[in-house]
Amino acid sequence: MKKFFLLLLTTFLLIGCSSDDETIYDYIGTWSGTYSGTDKGLWNFVVADDGDVTGTMHSEVNNENYNISGHLDASGQLTADLGLPADGQFTGTLTIDKKGNGNWTNAVPTPTRSGAWTGEKNK
């Protein structure tokens, strides 16, 4: 009976631990960095405990702010819309060693601009 109970307990423990529960917490917090390309500036966003991402990208060229709104999955893949309404994309990868990088595009103001971004998790 004890063996059956231990087997059942172990099974429930393994089922109850999903990869989202184990890894999303490495990314929760505020991230910031720079972006460059056909525009340049600063960005920052917050990763919530459910993986939702909200933040801002500030253009030094146009002196405008663009909203970042999206989601981060448990493996660190970021997919976000840029602008309000969505006129571009802010995508990339965050790592558990607190670094991030990716690409961005923005169609407002015209012509469409694009480039790369890098950053890190704030302490």
C-alpha cells in the first residue's frame, strides 16, 4: 500500500509541475535597453508573472513613444505589437542569464522603419 501511495504521489507531483511554472519566473521584472537601425532610442518593458509584456519604446529621432504589448513564453520567446494601434512588431529572445535581443519594425510614422534591439533585466 505504501508503494502505491508513493507512486501516486510522485505521479501527481510530476503532473503538477509544468515548464511554465518552472521557468517564467526567471523573466519576471523590468527589462530595458537600446534599439538601432533606421531609428534609434531606448526601450523598457515589464514581464508579468503570467508572461504578459507591457512597455514603451522611445524614439530619439522623432521624440515619440510607442507602446510595446505582447507575451513572453516559458522558453523566453517574446512576441509583441509595437504602437497603438499595432503598427509594428517587437520580437526576440530573453535568456535566464538576464540578456535579451531581437528585431523591431514600425510603420508609423511612414516610411516603415526597422532594426535590432538589445538589453538586459534590471537589478
